[in-house]
Amino acid sequence: MSPRSASVNEAMRQRSRERLLQATVELVEERGYAATTLADITQRAGSARGLVSYYFAGKRELLQSAVHRLMHMELAAALDREPRSEDGQERMARAIDAVLGLTQTHTTLMRTHMASILQAEGFIQCPEQQKLAALLSQAVDGAGIVSGPEGPEAEYRLLRALLMGATVALLLPGAPMPLSRLRAELFERYGLEWTLGVPPKDCAVAPAKAGAGGDGGGGDGGDRRPVD
């Protein structure tokens, strides 16, 4: 039997890495981060334990890479969803909706991910994160957002920060902000029509702005801002 080629070996390694990342998503969703061990992950993935340390520095890096892969996959699927659109504003709306939507479909995982990012070790820029960043950057560029003096990269970083902030607000235990309210703020920031993307099913029109009633912390979408 002839030895496998380098390309075949690389493809096998990539599949092993993908299985580890998928197993991490599944187990953290099912059991939580603390109750999920590396041995659990390798068993679910059908991989040797040594492969984890070959690809990742530890469980925290594995978690962040797994979530970034999931985010990239969800974002790519949203952008490619039928009917396909090359309209920059529609694609920007889909990007925002895809990221915010993960807080509803993968609540435990996203809450764990945000807690991991806020630790002292910080944000890990893994290959999966770089793929996600490339798609978000393309969405920013395609929407025709005018860059400030720092250039397009700064606009991408601002979008990332705004999405992170909205994600934390949506996941805050005991006092979550309503999705429709945060979506409305982001859509206004980028000049997007409410009907673009995938509007929340329970909110066919954009929520009322400040002064229209509500306490801003409940489910009615109101917003009452402090006076300076």
C-alpha cells in the first residue's frame, strides 16, 4: 500500500479538527462548560486524546474556536440563503441577524463563550475567528459604510464590538434586553430598513424610540434614557 499523500493527510487532520469542534459545541450545550471534559470531547468526536493538544492549547481555546466556527457557519448560511442577494444592505442585515440569532438558538453556548472572552486571557484569534472576521468585513464593505480616518478595518472592529455588546445584553441573566430593541439600534446605526434580513416574528415593525413608553428593560421594547 502506497503512503498517503500530504494533501490526503491534511484533509484527514482537518476532518479530525472539525469533529472536535462540533463535539465541543454539542457537549457544552448539553452539559455546560464545567461538566464537559476533554476526554468527553474526544470520545464524542471519535478522536485520540492527543489530537486535542496537537490542535489546541486547552479547553478554553477549543471552546472559542468551536463557537467561532459555529458563528462562521451560521453567517455563511445566512448570506447564501435563498433568495440570494448581492445587495449590500440586505447582506449586512443578514449578518447582524445571524449573530444575534445565535443568542436565541444556542443560549448556553454563547453565554459560556462571552464569559470566556472576558477572562484575563482574552480573545483568541484562531483560524475560525479569522474566517468569521473575513465575512463580517465583507458585509461592512458591501454595505457601503463610509470609513473614518482609521479605515475599513476600524469599521469592522466597531461592528464586532457592537455585536458583542448586544450579545451580552441579550444574554444577561435576570435583565436581558429585548432582541427587537437591540436589533433596531443596530439597524438604525447602519441605516438599514427594518424589513431587511429576518425581522423577529413577534415584531413586524421597528420598536418605538425613546419617549414612546416602557422601561427599556422589559419585553415591550421601550427605552428610557437618562438625562445628562
